[in-house]
Amino acid sequence: MKKNNVSNNIIMLYIMNITQLILPLITLPYLTRVLSVDNYGVVSYVKSLTVYITLIIEFGFLLSGTKEIVLAKFNKQKIRNIIGTITLAKLILSIFAFLLLLVMIYNIPILRRHTLFTILSFWGPFLSIFLFDYLFRGLEKMQIITYRYLVMKGISTTLTFILVKGDSQLNLIPILDIIGSLVAVIWVFYELKKMEIYPAFHEVHNVWSVLRISAIYFLSNVASTAFGALNTLLVGIYLSSREVAYWGVIMSLIAAVQSLYSPISDGIYPYMISKKSLTFLTKIILFFIPLLFLGSCIAFFGAKLILNIIGGSRYLAAYKYLQESVPMLIISFFTMMFGWPALGTINKVKETTLTTFIAAIVQIIGLVFLIVNNMFTISSIIIVRTISEFSMMLTRFLYIIRYHNDFNYKG
């Protein structure tokens, strides 16, 4: 693996993630205007819950599967066996995820009132089973992931503008996502056919083994949801529909900013698995620090303008929440870079997961404190989440110092 491959990976993933940033920011102002505040709250709330569904189905395979593909060293038969076994594992996990969703629908009023919308929203994460992102990341064919995403989201976004005109078309939103996903699946299988790669189900007996190996990655990702989806779940229970809508808009903006970090982390991950170069990782971090602080200044000083553009005057009151989130956005960049691209690539998977659990515990204790003391507000949740992010960044940095001899210090 060469550094120019890393550059190409990062560029292609940036194209995808900028698209991930732009398309929601295009549809967000549209949906906040054609839907009532309450119904937009439903959309943002259900989307946050699909994070849980996606986590269960993915089960950490984006990391563990990528690593297995890299180690397979382009042996096509090994790769076929890997994707076949992982696909079976994901199908089993999807059954469990769907049953869990039904339980949530039964117990959460906002979901029970919109049962069909919630069930339709399940099928997007389910169809992701057949997109094989971990395969293309491991083969360093990021362009396939990017083109597939552009096709998938381009279709659903275009159809949203054409067909969704008000609350009566609420159920069309997940249906359009399903249509886009189906087209993307067809595209991916066409690419697999050209590469003469297909899922081979010769190693069914290894399903439990791959689940066990990937479980520690899954546990780390689940713990991370304490920073996002769990907060939104509690917001839906304890705050008003209007505040849920405010929270949904702010979390969409935060997710958009953090999505700009992912191409860096994902792009260098295969290279770091191979080289374990701490010097290279440090250079990457130093290169992006000025851009990080420039973006943070724009988010803070332009918060009111951003909210006015994105949500309109009805959401302008939420600008202060975006300003309060800026320290968290800065910290989360270092948290991400110190995690899988650093500790994960020197086989400190358990340590990386432990740092996430420590942060999740801090987060949960903070949330319980807010609820018990009747201090559960959007501002206080942001403060607790920032403290949790900082605890994870700090513990990961301390682990890097402790295991610095496991890294390669060559460029």
C-alpha cells in the first residue's frame, strides 16, 4: 500500500462525505418547511433510532471486515469466503434488529403513532448488508463506495423534492430511501461481477467466529451511541416535540461536521494497518488542525446565519445550541484519530473499546444526574456530551503514550 493510495482514498471519501454533508443540508431546509415541526421531529427521531439498527446489523464489520480483507492480500477465494460469512452473520443480526424495533414501537408512543413510517425506515439499514463497504475499503477501491453513494442518495434526494409536499407524504421519505438503496445494491453487484468476486457460503461454520471477533468493535460502537442516539432517545421522552425538532436540526449539523473527519480516519486506516506509522499519523493530524479551527470559528460566529439558512426563522432560536457544541466538535476530531487509525491498528482493540466504555459511563452518569435533578435541557446534554468526548480523547492519548513502542516511527 502506497501513500498515493492513501491520498486517493481520502479524496474519494471526501467527495462522498461532502456529498453526505451537502445533500442533507439541501433536504433539511426543504423538509423543515414542507413538514410541520411535530412531523419533522418524528423524522429526526426515527432517523436517530435507525442508528441503533445500523449498529446492530453492521456489528463492527466495517472495521473487522476491512482488516480481514486487507490481510487476505487479494486472494479472491479468501475474500469470497469472508464476504459470504459476514453476509450470513449480518442477515442473522438483521432479524434480531427487527424484533428489537418492534419492541421499541410497542413501548415508545411517538413510534407507535407512526408505526408504518418506523418499519419502512428499517429497510435502508437492512439493504446496506449488500453494499459490502468493508470489502471495497479493504481493497482500497474507495471510488466504488463514493459512486454508489452518489447514485443512491442522488435518487432519493431528487425524488424527495419531487414527491414530498407535506405531512401526508411522510411515509414516502423512507420509501424513497429504499428505492435509492436498491439501485445502489444493483450497482455494487455489477462491480463485484467485474472483479469476479461474489459471496461464497462454504464456511457457514465460521459465522459464530466472525461474530465473536467483531463483537469488540461492535461494543465500542454501541458505547459511542451514548453520545448521539441515546441522547436523542431521551430527548424524545423528556422534552417537547418542538425541542426534539431543535435537537434534530442541531444533531444533523453536528453529524455533518463530524462526517468531514471520517474520510481522514477511514482513508488512512488500511495504510496504518500495514505500516503502523505514528509519524505518518502525526503529520496527518498536524495538517488538518488549522482547517479544524477555521471550521470551528465559522460554526461559532456564523451559528445564527447557519440556522436561519438551514431551518428558517422557526429554528433560529436553536443557534445557541450550535455554539455550545463547538468545543465538542474540536475534541471529537482528536478522539477519532486517536482511536481506530492509531490504537486499533496496533491491535489494541480492547483498549480502544475500553476508552469508549469509560466515556459512555461518564455520559450515562451525567444524563442520570440531569434527569434526577430536573436539569434535562438541550444545553446541559451538550455539556455532558462534551465532557464525555474529552474523557475518551484523554484516555486514548494516554494509551498511545503507553504503547508508543508498538508503532513504527518511519514516515
